[in-house]
Amino acid sequence: MFLQETPTQTKQTAEQKAWGIAATVCDPEIPVLTIEDLGILRNVQLFDDDGLVPAVQVTITPTYSGCPAMDAIRDDLKTAFHKEGYPSVYVELVLAPAWTTDWMTEHGKAKLQEYGIAPPNGRAAAGGHAGKVRLNLAVKCPQCSSLNTKELTRFGSTSCKALFVCQDCKEPFDYFKVL
């Protein structure tokens, strides 16, 4: 006996494939992370656009409003889908809710560590800042794992990162801030 896929199952499979295509796009500022790892890939939908191949709508949320990488990510998404045979690709930027480092995957945080960038260490608890006082945790050096580190500047190579130095191995490194 053969099982036939229902239209809903076929659509889910097609949307999962579309999500997979979008999930391969890397962040241009931190190329070891995909936009899925970073948590800015929010939604991928297929819809009929009067063509043989469905159109794609991709929703992304920038790490902060005005992030200069969004134009490159938009172009890279369109290129990735065009290579897979999707002629119509629409990329929507959504600012609310605001992106938070809580959306980063654990796999993405591990990739940051391997790349030499200290991943965010804690939860942003976006919108939950009333009540308890938040304390800054020590930032572990991605080179030697020492906690004897010092912030050199709050803003590093991008607004999402701070520049630190390890007091033990003396190596400078980026820290991806908890946002």
C-alpha cells in the first residue's frame, strides 16, 4: 500500500526546503554564523505569484535597527533562492519584536567560541528588566578560557560586540554582547 502526501504535507516539505535554503546564508560580518545561527531568520513562506514556481517571502530581524549588514543579507538571500530556481524572492525586515541574543542558537554560540569571539554569556530577558538588578558576568577568553579579562571598549568591530583583552594570555578578543 502506498501512502500519498496530502497537499498540506507537500507544502510543509516545500517550506522546510525553502527554510533550509535561507538557513545557509551567512552573516557578512561574522561569516562563521548563518542567519539561522544568529537568530535573525524569523520566517520563510511560499506563495503563488502567478508563476510555475512559488514565490518566497523571507522575514528577517536585524540585530539592531540600521544594521549595515541587512542589505548584504537581503542580496545573499535572493542569490541563494535564485540559484535554487526561485525567481521571485521578497525579503521583509521586521523590527518588532527587537532581536535579542536569546535568539542565537547554542550551535551558533559554539561557532563563535571556535572562531575566537566570546559568545554572549547570559540571557537578555528582553522586556523583563523590571525588578532584579542585572550583573555583568565575567567574560571567558576564547583563546585560553581564563576569566581574568578586561573590557577595553564597549564597541568593537560591530555594534554587537565589545573589545576585551585577556590579562593572562594577553590576547585581545571580541565579545558578542548580551542584547
